[in-house]
Amino acid sequence: MFEKMPNWLRWVLFIPVVPAAAALYIYFVNISFIHLLNRLELPMLTYIIERIFYNLFGICFCLTVSINMIPKGKIVLSSVYLGITLLAIGMSIAFSLLIPSEEYAVWQVIYESILSVLAALISLIMALSERKITVESINENNVNQ
């Protein structure tokens, strides 16, 4: 998708593309789906489905776009994103256990954390599978020559 861009530009834009992708995703989801979900009048179900759309699909979309932006090192970047996600989640869970909040219950923090880790893992798996396909095609071309 970004192959036609110069490599230096891809390296410069891989971080700013995350908030841009997030804004685009949030705009799309809010217009297409969330306003319908709010009409259900079931706050718990609405919360659970919204978190799936934002924490799982949204984070996965943003990370995948950023990972695909860079020309090399996609597996390394996706591993770094997974590490950052795990650190942030660890701090969130520790904070919610040490200082209970009336706004968020511990189960909500854990639920959102699980969805966020799944999103980062899916992005890593996608980068690994893309790398495997690329290596297999290179090996196949070498055998044919």
C-alpha cells in the first residue's frame, strides 16, 4: 500500500500515521456503527461491544497501518508495539488495583487490557505471516532460476 512512497518518507511518517489512522477509524466507526449501538439502551452490552471495536479492532488497525508504513523491520516494530502495550497495560492494572476508581472497575481495566494485548498480538502475527509469505516467494523465485 505504501510501496510507491520514498523510503525516507515512510520512516518519517510511521509514527504520525498512528493518530491519523486512529482519527480516521474513530470517525468511520462513530458514523457507521456506534450511534446505532447507543440506541440499544443496554449499557453493559454497549460498553462490551464498544471496547471490542475500539480496543481490539481500532488498535489493531492503527498498529497494522504503522507497521506497514515502514520499509524494513516490520517484525521488530510490531514486537516493540507489543512490548509497549504490555507495559502500559501492566501499569494500568497495577494502578487500578492500588488506587480503586469509581469510574472504572478492575474487571473493565482487565477486559480492555486483554483486548489491547490481542490487538498487538494480531498485528505481530500479521507481520510474521507477511514476512513468511515474502521469504517463501523469494525462495521459490531462487529455486525457479
